Amino acid sequence: MIANYGYMDGSGEFYISIDTDKCIDCEHHGCIEACPKQMFVIEPDDYDDEVALIKAEFRKRLKYVCSECKPVTDRPPLPCAEACTPGAITHSW
Ligand code: SF4
Ligand code: SF4
């Protein structure tokens, strides 16, 4: 399942999507340590599989919380996406 966390406003769409099917087989949960804002948490989903989520307190302000990882020019690889070797994490902006 693709789980989407975020919002849209007048300045754009700000969503982080997590392919939870990939989390089920993830052996390292690298997203937890990689995010400098500690936005990820591992919790059981409706089927009792351990998957990554974005903590609720961050979901309505992703544009601001992620801004340090996203300079306007010369954007480096995002720590969360780079650490997630299964490739479960995508950002809409
Ligand atoms: S590193 Fe990627 S695949 Fe592993 S738990 Fe985190 S989001 Fe899921
Ligand atoms: S872009 Fe940075 S702050 Fe945002 S989720 Fe990824 S690692 Fe965390």
C-alpha cells in the first residue's frame, strides 16, 4: 500500500509517500536514524505488519520541517530516501 502524508496549500503539494509493502521486509529501518528531525516511526499497520509512518505532529508542516534537507539549488540526496535502500520513500516536491 502507498501511504501518503502531507497537505496542499497555495504554494504547492507537500506529500511524503511510503510504500509500506517494502517496509514489511525492511531489515534495517534506516529512515529512523537518517532523518535529522526524527519524523519517522515504526508501528504496526491494520494487518499487524511493522511499517514506517510520518509522526502526526509533522504531517501538516512538511514544507517547513524538511526545508533544511531541500535547498533551492544544488539539492543533495535526501537523507531519508538515501537511507531507505528498499526505495519506499518518495517526496512530491
Ligand atoms: S527504511 Fe524504508 S523500507 Fe525501511 S522501514 Fe524505513 S521507509 Fe520502510
Ligand atoms: S527530507 Fe530530511 S527532514 Fe524531511 S523526512 Fe527526509 S530526512 Fe527527514
